[in-house]
Amino acid sequence: MSSLDDLYRRVIMDHYQKPRNRGAFDDDAVTINMNNPTCGDRIQLQLKIEDGKVSDTRFTGEGCSISMSSASMMTEAIKGRKVDDALRIADLFSRMMKGEEVEDELEQEDLGDIEALQGVCKFPARIKCATLAWKAMQQGVREQSNHEEA
Ligand code: ZN
């Protein structure tokens, strides 16, 4: 066990035990429910999108440490960012899950914690756990833009 793995595991457990942006809004927000039946993870993600920006986001749900810590990291990463940036980060994350080297890009975007999940790509059964919250976010953004066009 390398010390890097150890550090990453601690970052993941920290997000799992102290999730960021956990909860639900009282008022209107884009709401997406998604689950990962292979592991039993489920998430409800809420997004507030204003002027092309994710002004706020919250999530609730239950599942394994990978799914919940990824949701926590995802909300932290996209909050306050432009929708386009959030989608770019989601794309970066999905490339990381395919085993691509994206460390430099993560650093540029100042997404340090997300790096802790890169080891997940070696465990194909867990990739769906890690990407659940990100897929929910992408779907939420799509629903919001369809709504605006209608
Ligand atoms: Zn899971």
C-alpha cells in the first residue's frame, strides 16, 4: 500500500463522513434522482442554475463510500461555476474513470480532491458508483436547457 493510496483513501473517507453540500432546497431547483442498481447507490441531486451558472447545489442519498464521496466532491467542484465549466469537469472526470492521465488538467482547474478517486478506474465494478453523481449533474443541466428552450 503506497502512501498516495493511503492519502487518497483518507480524502474519500473524509468526504463520505462529512459530505459537502448535503441536504435539499426548500424552494424550486432542478431535481434528479438516479441510482446504481449494481451497488444499491442512490442519489437525489438538486441544482440551482442561474445566468448560465450553477449558483448552488445539494444532494441526498445513500450508498457506498465511493458513490457518496464522489457526490460530495462533485458538488464542491461545480458550485459557483459556469454550466459549461461544470460539463467540462464532468467530461474530465469520465476520462479519468477510463484510466486517462488527467492530473495536469485537474490541477489547472483546482480540483485536487477529485484526484483521490482516480484509483477507482482499476475496479470496473465501482466506476458506476463514482460516476453516478456526475451523470445526475449532466442530466440536470440537459433538463434545464430543454426547459429554457421550450
Ligand atoms: Zn457503490
